[in-house]
Amino acid sequence: MMLRLFVVVVLLFGAYPYYCDAAIYRHVDSQGRVHYTNVPTNGQYRLYRPEGETFRLETLVDHYASRFQLDPALLLAVIKVESDFDPQVVSRKGAQGLMQLMPDTARLLGVRNPFDPSESIFGGAQYLRKMLDTFDDLDLALAAYNAGPGTVRRFGGIPPYEETINYVKRVRYYINHYQLNGNRL
């Protein structure tokens, strides 16, 4: 009897980490209903983890870096420079959330709530991938993320704006920082 109880306890507690580590995805439909799954059936689901997990941000960054074929250090660096990891920040120009998405850009990327870390990182990672594919150069992609792709095209390179020049330098600095520190905050 004790052996059977021991086996049950070991199985229950031994299996627990596997359930905790499972990815959970969330989707809010057009009627405001929230749907959760561990197997997303369409592209409307976004990675979700309950609040309070210390690894949540790193999990989201790793997930979307993989999905959009980006270096996780790049996403962490952009988040650091854009919002200093504050998901509720709004810039004086109106950019919102961790990745500081402008409202029109967020809508085009399918981001409904830019203050939700998962949605913000999804949108920012998607936009970074588009800028990298468009310009095929990290510095130009970063300049486009900051000043807009039209501005980069108009100047034929990084615009001569102090803000954009410093932005590219700061993101580059933090990419190196996160790569050297194993992409840990």
C-alpha cells in the first residue's frame, strides 16, 4: 500500500513541471470571448502565460524570436531601448507598449492591445522581420523601426536625425550586452 502511494505521489509531482512548462495560447474573438489552448488552430492565437511567472518575458521573447527568425538578443535590446521593459509606457509621439508600436502600425500587424506583452512582442517582432527583409541590413532595419521605412528610403540610409542615430547605437550596444549575458534580463 505504501509503495503504491509513493508511486502515485512521485508520478503526480514528477509530472507537474511538464504541465507548468506547457505553452498556453490565448485568443480574444470579435465578441470579446477569451479562448485558451495549448495547440493553436490558427494565427489569431498569441502565446500567453499567467502573470507572476518570472520567466514569462523571456519565454515570449524566445517564442517570437524563433517564430520570426530573429536573434532573441535583438528583441530584448529593442524592448530595453524602446520601453525599458515597461509594458504600459506611452511615448510623447503616441507609441505604446514594450515594443513602442504606433497605433496604426499595431493595427496593420494585427495587434489589438499593444499594452499586452505578448501582443506587443508579436507585433514588434513581426515588424522587425519586415524591416530586415526590406532593407537586408540590421542598422537600416533599426533605423526604419525608429524613423519609419519611408524616411530611410528618402535618405538612402540612416536618417541624419540624432534620435535615430543614437537609437541604432543603443540597440546595437544592448544586442551585444544580451548576447554576452545569455539573453537574460
